[in-house]
Amino acid sequence: MAEITYLQAIRDALWEEMERDQNVFLLGEDIGVYGGSFKVTEGFIEHFGPKRVLDTPMAETAITGAAIGAALMGMRPVAEMQFADFISCTFDQLVNFAATNHYRWGASVPIVVRAPSGGGLRGGPFHSQNPEAWFVHTPGLKVVAPATPYDAKGLLKTAIRDDNPVIYFENKYLYRHEKGEVPQEEYEVPFGVADVKRLGEDITLIAYGAMVRESLAAAKEVAQEDIDVEVVDLRSLKPLDRETVLASARKTGKIAIAHEAYRTCGLGGELAALISEAAFEWLDAPLVRITAPDTPVPYSPPLEDAFRPNAKKIADALRDLAAY
Amino acid sequence: MDLTNDQLLDLYYWMRLTRAVDDRLMLLYNQGKILGASFSQRGHEAISVGAAYALDSEDIMAPMHRDLGSYLVRGMHPRRIMAQHLGRVTGPSRGRDGNMHGLGDMSLGIIGFVSMLPSSLPVTVGVGLSFWLREEARVALTIFGDGGTSTGKWHESLNFAGVFNLPVVLICQNNQYAYSTPVSGQFAIRDIADRAAGYGFPGVVVDGNDVLAVYEVTREAVERARRGDGPTLIECKTMRMEGHAAHDDARYVPQELLVEWEKKDPILRYEGVLQDQGLLTPEVQEEIKTRVMAELEDAQAFAVDSPLPDPSDLEKGVYHEADCYWDRDPVPES
């Protein structure tokens, strides 16, 4: 198997899906001639032409609305938000139109919205956000957040083939930092299926996106101190794999949750509620959350480093939890 | 004008049916049988009927809450519209959305609307985009109000349509009020149609109470779009004759304005035109009235006799999947 970057995996998924299905097309700001602000779609317009790689005006609402309309006519649009932060500009089209349409009158809206998210790159308050919780809260949307090249490719293929609106959070830090093996042959990663990235007996550490990488590093570190951590990568935030989460929680009895998004009403709160409702009797310690604080994402390195969870902060929390 | 005598009378029938269904919906609301809200379109028949009549069956339309006539002309049965208002499972939303909201049916080329107006406008632009990408000679048309033109999504959509020169027809139903806000509080220009110049396509003002004028202008815009010549913005000037919704007595509207516009009632005006042409004889008028009343009574009876939705279906069909809720008949076979 070939080892490729997370970014290459996303490129490969888009390229292969566009070759497979003429209905798949891309639209977004600066994605064509320029190849996208992160060069995810570099070379696409030369191969597929300007009618399948649309450079649009700077208008997130029109981009999403256009994707919805084309999807209602049977196409498979993949809309790029230049940064996940800008998705708030099109909140209305996503939560009011795309999310409710099928429930309200039965017409499905098969769109994918790619949202490059996350910090650690000194992007500041408006180029670093992790707004997944808004969409996980919205009935009718599906939300995924891959952590590895394998999952990035497989989940994007599944997203494009899904008949429902999918918000695909691709982590910018992982684009070039994360490498992994991806098979040559065709595969998909199903939604609603978490992946246990590391088996362990003492603590269940639940993460997704960039925090999977940090969690695995933290687990490796505390393993030297005989703390055996199981790392559960959610991969799909909605639908959520309740069974895998609960099975691991019941096995270890100690739970830590790491996410890069803000603390209040983040995924960690929902996971805590789920575990409390369905695995309370198995718990040996209060659940721990390692998250960003409830502040905007700051720019200056000491501030952002204090803001963003990392392997060290997670390892410290794991030690405290092990000692409980 | 490319309309035959039969089509001219057809327009009249649709306008009469629209008014009759609308009057009945308001009556049912006042009787406490329609819950929540009900939106009268009284006085807007020329726009909703004239615009929809200008489309071909393969075209797509996204009407809103005061376009009852458009839904009827596109083929949505009055039974289903009445069932929707009474929260019955036989309405297009199966009781999940109310009144004129969510009256969508892709098999009729109708996109159901969302309250955050003009939410259907970016989507209509997207439908037009799909026609342009696939090189299909089809047209997407939507209607929005004067209030909707103040939103960012309105401007983004027109700009997007202009940049790609999409086959769309964008109709503003300027009825002078958005809820209680008069147009003077909505924009600082006289004609919304002027804004089209800023997006690089034509804008036209038309008398929104003249069905033939609305039809003709829309038909021209539809043909222009179908030829690949791009979007048109049409501003139909009219007057909202009732409150925003049935609960609203609209006391903020000057009485003399309503008196003035009552004289321009689009149905009575069109009757005069048809009578002058000798098409609308008393016999024909009576025959149409009888047909309309039969349709109306049938629709109401159907809706009243239809079952309410089953609460056990509450969580079904949020997502599309194989053999999902929407693939099955709304009324289980007994």
C-alpha cells in the first residue's frame, strides 16, 4: 500500500468520484485556476474543465444554495468553504433548507460541503474554527471528521454517494502533517462506525479529527507509565456510533474525551450524556473533557498553544484519571 | 400574445379557483379549523397564475406563500393543498409543514419554500446552474417579495446568476408591505427592477394586477433564458389586500390605499377584458363558477376525510435511505 498525505487522500477521493460519476462537480472560491487555498483541487480544472470545477463569486450562501438546487435536479455537488469558519455565512441554507427538506416534503438534497477546519497553524479567530457542533445539533445533516488519510478518502467517497447533506470537516493541520497507508483498490468508510485506533484496558479516550493524532501520542506516552489507553476515533459525528463508544466505556470504566472545539455544548457534552445514560453503572471515575476553552481562537503562539488541546494536555489528564 | 381563446379562459379559471380556495382557507382559519397560520394571497392571482402559465412542464418553479395560483397551475391538486392546511397526512408534507410552507413536489417541478425568505432564491439559481451545466433547454423561476430583496442572499443570488448568465427568471411580487413594513422602509429606490442593472441583466416593471401583462413579460423572460441569454428580474407591482397572515388586521395600511387597489382587482379586471373580447359570456362564466365550486367542495371533503398523521411516524424520513418513509404511501392500505 502507498503512503500518502491526508490532503492527497482528499484529492484522490474527489478525483476518483468525478471520474466515476458525471453528476459530481465542485464549486467554491478560488478552487479552479488557483487550485484552492490549500491546493486540494490543484490540477482539477485542467483535467475536468471549468464546468465541473466552478470558480464562484465570494458568496457562501449562493454557493450552498446553488449546490442544493443542483442536487434537487439529480447532481452531486461538492461545495468548498474556503475555511470552515466561513460556513456560518451560509448557516441558513444548510440548517433551514438542506437539513429540513427531506423531512418536510421528501426531496433529498445530496450535497457535500467541505469545511477545512481547525487550528495550530496561527490562523487566528477566523481561520481556525471547529464549528461541527452546530451541525451535529441539526436534524437532517450528517457530519464527519476524518483523522487519517484512509478515513479521509473513504468517508469523502461515502459522503458524495450519500443521498443526504453531509458536512465534511477536513482538518487543515492534518493536510500535510498526517500521512498513512491507503489501498489502491476502491473502498468506502461507512458513516456511523467508529474506529478503535488503539486497544487498551484502563481508560477510554474518545476523539476525532486532529485530536486523534494527539490522543494516540498521549496514549503512547502514558503507556510507559503502565496506563493502558484505548483510543476511539469517532470518524462520523452524526450518525454517532453509540455501540462502540458504550462498549469501550463499559470495558474500561474511565472516560476521557478530547476535542479541538469549544467546551460548552461541544461533542464532549453529548458523549458524556450518552455514557451517563447508558453506562453509568460501569463508571469508576468522573468523566474528563480535554477541549478548547470558551474563547474565540487566539492568534499569538503562546495564546493559541494554551487554547488548543495537544498530546501533553491529554496525557496530563490521562494521568489524573488513571490515579483517581 | 400567443394564447388561444381556450387558454385565455383557462387563465381565468385558474384565477377564479385560486381566489375560491384562498377564500375558503381564510374561512377555515377563522372557524378555528386551520391552526397556526394562514396566508391570504387575495389580489395576487395575476402574478401567481400568469407567471406559472408561462413555464413549460419540464421547467422548475419555486413559489412562496402568496403564490397559491402557481401551485395549482403547475398541477398540485386542490385536495392536497387543502389537506396540507388541515394538517392531514395526504398533503405534500404529510403534516410536517403547515399552510403554504413546504408544498413541494419535484414530480410537478415545484420546490417547497422555507420561511426565511427568499430562501428558495439561491436554490432556484442552483437549479438554473444544473440546466446550464448539463446544457438543458430548461428554465428555473422563483417568486419573492419586496421584503426579501433586502437580504444578503438576494444580492448574492442575483450576482451569482449574472456571473454565470444562468437560465433563471426572478420575479419580485412587490405588494407594498413586508409584514408591517412599507416599501419606503425596505429600500431607498422606486423600482426594485432597477437593481438588475447592477447584476448585468435586464429588469422589467409590470402591472402585477394584469394577468396578460404578467404572462407576456414572464414568457419573454422564459424564452430569453431558454435561448441561453441569461436571467431577467421582473418586478410585479401589486398590493397586499389582507394582513401578513390571518391573525394580522393590517391596521397600519392606510384605508384609502386598499380602496384604490380594490378597484384594480386582477380578477374583475380580467373579466372585463374577456367580456370585451366576447369570450366570457354569462353562460361560460357560470360554467366556470360551477367547476370551481365543485373542485373546492371536493378538495375540502377529501381533506376532512383524510387521516391525520400517525405520531409513530414522527422520527421517520429525516434522512433519505432505501425504502424510507417517503417511498411508501402516506395512507396505509386498509
